[in-house]
Amino acid sequence: MPKNIKDLSKGNKTEEILRYYFKGLGFYVVRGVQVNYKNVNITDIDLLLYNKNSSFSKERINVDIKDKKKPKAVERIFWTKGIQNNLGLDKCIVATSDSRPEVTEFGKKQDVVVLDGSFLSELKRRDFKIDRVSEEYLKEELSKNELNKFLGDWWSRYEMSKTRLISGLNFSGFNQCLEDIKLLFQDIISHPTKSAYYLRYLYLIISHSLVIIDYIIGSIPFMSQEEKLDLLNEGFKHGTQGKAKTDHILGIVSKLVSAYVTDGDKIIRQIKKDLDSTSKDIPTEVLSEFFSNTSNTNHLFDYAKRFEFVGFKKEVVHPDKLESDLKGLLALYLDFSQISRKDFFGIAPKEVK
């Protein structure tokens, strides 16, 4: 698999060039986002754009890209608008090799921005200095690691993490990112000579988690810091539906166990005790204190873009070589995961510069 984007196939190259273009406009950009329904992949979004216009204003845009001789542009406009509406996104864009003015005019009537063939041709003529690897290279690089299938299939986990940016912009989605991040920390420490494969995924999934928490914080702008602390603590422990849902489920289980199991009441008391103990053991305060502080949350969007940038750099970046604020965020996630900072930052495989 070519490391240079210019060596990709036509369609993949166009997607990467457009990704780079939108990044230059200030968007957070994810390529190849699966749209699932009940664990079945329905379609993919070529590019998903996320932008933070202000503390109160977030924007998500789906981009459909067809750089073909027969791009079926009008059909793509209908399809892309339908995706936007069904997923509750804010805008949509169709990038097509079709240059007919009628296509652009039709797009305007459907409230769809059309980047036509003339625009794509001009864009591809630009001398972009794209110092990053492609999605294709990322997947191929991981497939060379014989341990991958035994260590959690990180490509599939990465694909699912991207999907959360559509359907998991909530505490449950963030907590799933935390689980992946902890596993990646453990894999990197346990297999230091293979850590070059996993550091990219660590940086990228941390990036996704920061987009998610930025979206969550943006939905509660007028809460006091104390109120945010309480909400964040509950969300990090119990997910999107909170403690009330956990208690509701436990109540249903309690009734069933009490009715059909000998010594059911004793078993239920033990379950409740174990749940309370587990909940207390989750160090959510580490995250809650950081993410409830406005001076920190004002930078979440920037942090997300910078971790994404590091994840796709041509040369894998050793965590100790990150800028100090990004290292601080890594330390935050390590503390929450209850993993030694020294063990993690001490990795020094030959593959990582």
C-alpha cells in the first residue's frame, strides 16, 4: 500500500485531497464513516465534517464524493440529502466530477452544496504538501502485525469509534472510547516492540473522544461548574441514561431473581453491593474536574484536531515527543485508566521516532 497519497487510486486520492482541503478550512474531518442500523452496515459517509463555530454552536456535515466518468450527480444529491435528514446532520455536500450547471442549480434547490467537476479539477491541480498517511495505509500497516487479530482487531474498533461521531455523541459513546483507550494503553505497554502500530489508533480514538465530550459540554453551556461536575460524574459512571436507568434495570432484575431463585434477596443485596463498590472504584473525578473547567473545555476542539494530525503523520510520534498539553491529556487518560505514566511514557521501540 503506497504511503504517499498521490499514489492512491483515483477515488481514494480524491477523498484524501478533499479531506485535506476541508481540514485547511478549519474542520475536523473523518473519512469513511460507517452508518449502521442494528449492527448492520447500511452505507458509508465519505467525509464527515465537524466544526465548532462557538461554545454554543456545533455543525456536522456529510460529504458524498463521486469522481467518476458517470457520477450520477442528481441521484447523489437525493441520496446525500436523505442521509443528512435521517442522521440529523446540519448540512450536506456533494463533490462530483459532473460540471453541468444544472446539477449545481438543482443542488441549491435541495439545499445541498455542490462542488462540481471544475472545482475538483482545480483542487487536484494544486500542489498540496500532504505530510500524512491515508486511511488505506493505516489499515495495511496494521494488517502486517501478526498480533492484531489476538489483541482486539483494532481496525474494526477504529471503524466503530468513527461511527460514534454520528450515533454516539453522548456519555455512552465517550465511555466506549475510554474502554478502547485503556485497552490500547495496555497493548502498547505489553508489546512495546509493536507499539508503533497501536500509537496511531490511540491518538485517533483519543481524538474522537475529545470531539464527543466537546459536543456534550456544548449542550450544557449554562450550567455552573458544580452542576457540570455532578452531571459528568454520573455520565462517566452510568452512561447516557444515567443512574436512574441503572437503578431501573436493577429493580427489574431484583424482582425476577427474588421470584425464581432460592435466596434471591441475598443474591440481590450482593449484586447491589458489588455495583456500588465498582462505581466507587471508577475514578471519574479525574475526568470530571478537567472537563468541567471552562479554561480546559475551550480547547477541546483544538486538542481533537491536533491528536488527529499526530495520528496520521507519516512517522509515528513517540508519546514523549508530543507537545506538553497533549502529553498532559495522555496523562489524564492514563490516570483514569489507572495505568502507570512511567510505564507508558517509558516505551521506546525502534519503530517509533
